[in-house]
Amino acid sequence: KNEVEQSPQNLTAQEGEFITINCSYSVGISALHWLQQHPGGGIVSLFMLSSGKKKHGRLIATINIQEKHSSLHITASHPRDSAVYICAASTRPYSGGGADGLTFGKGTHLIIQP
Amino acid sequence: EPEVTQTPSHQVTQMGQEVILRCVPISNHLYFYWYRQILGQKVEFLVSFYNNEISEKSEIFDDQFSVERPDGSNFTLKIRSTKLEDSAMYFCASSGQGHPYQPQHFGDGTRLSIL
């Protein structure tokens, strides 16, 4: 059974700071997802990655498969980045076909103060 | 941009009653999912659906739960006899064809309150 752990659980920072959120998982995965959940509850997919690094605007996601670790970075953070950031793991092998339910971490509650 | 829509946004039901949560996935997606999030807890996988059958289900998804894709657009989750502990936010998600692990697109959720 895959366990997904995130740190920190809560993070408060000042506008403009560089933010790092960490995620580790216990078993091999086929992909690692980073998601954003806003106070209203809706969930938005930010990244899905299985190796290396991806960048979208001020967001950067990295993964180290050997160390079973991923990080989400936010550069030049802004109050609108305040949300819960969640990592989730896909464990079904690519060759398996079919749909793949995700295993979620507990999330990191990020507050960016102006 | 196409989106996953869920109805209703909030459902209040008496314990023991049946409830049906509805989802309209993105139209060309082939993989469908239900997740739940109990207040203050992490999101948990319930069930995945592909090619008109359940692909995978968690231990949470017991005989009280069922899913259906009754037509080409809707994807429903039925809870036959609700319990207090079924109170949660239920999220529907869908993902695209090609590589099985396209990013999942989530609806805004249905908040289910069991009284």
C-alpha cells in the first residue's frame, strides 16, 4: 500500500518569498500529481510528472524517482497562491491499462501574506 | 475550457435514505473516478470506471455504493442506505484517452450531509 507524506502541513510566508512543498511516497509509482484545492473545495490539477522537472508560470515541480521524493516550488509567491497543495500518486503500471485511482497526501495549507 | 460538472452542489439527506450524486465528465474522456473527502481529512479514492465497468475500487466502496454511466454523458454514484459517516465532499474526476495517465480533471464536488 502506498503512503504519501507531505511537509510541511502548514506554511505561512510573506508575499514574494520562494516556497517549497515536499512530498515523499513509499512504493514505486507511475506518476506523481500536484493539485491545488481552494477554500471552496474545488480541486485543480497543476502537474503530472513521472521524471525530471516541469514548469508552468511561477510553479515548478520536480521528482526524484530513486529517492521517492517530489517538490513543488512557487517563485515570487502572491496572496492568490494561498490554497491547499496536495500531492497524489498513481501506482498502476503504465502497461496495465484501465483507470488509475490516486493515493493522496494530506495536503499543505499555504498562506501568503501581503 | 471543458470542465467536469457535478450536481447537486449540496445534498442533505436523512440517514438510511438513498442518494444519487451526478457528474458530467468531459465529453471525450474515457476514464472516470469518484473520490471523497471527509471534513478535515485527505481525499480518498472510491472507484474508477472504464469501458463501462469498474476498473478498480477501494475498501471504502462496499455494497452500499454503486456507479453507473446510464447514457453517454452522465456518471453517477449511488449510496443505497446512507450512514452518518457518509457525510463528506464527493468529487468526480475524468481523464483523457491515449496515455492512461493523463491529468485528472475534477468537478467542484457535492457536499453530502447525512442527518
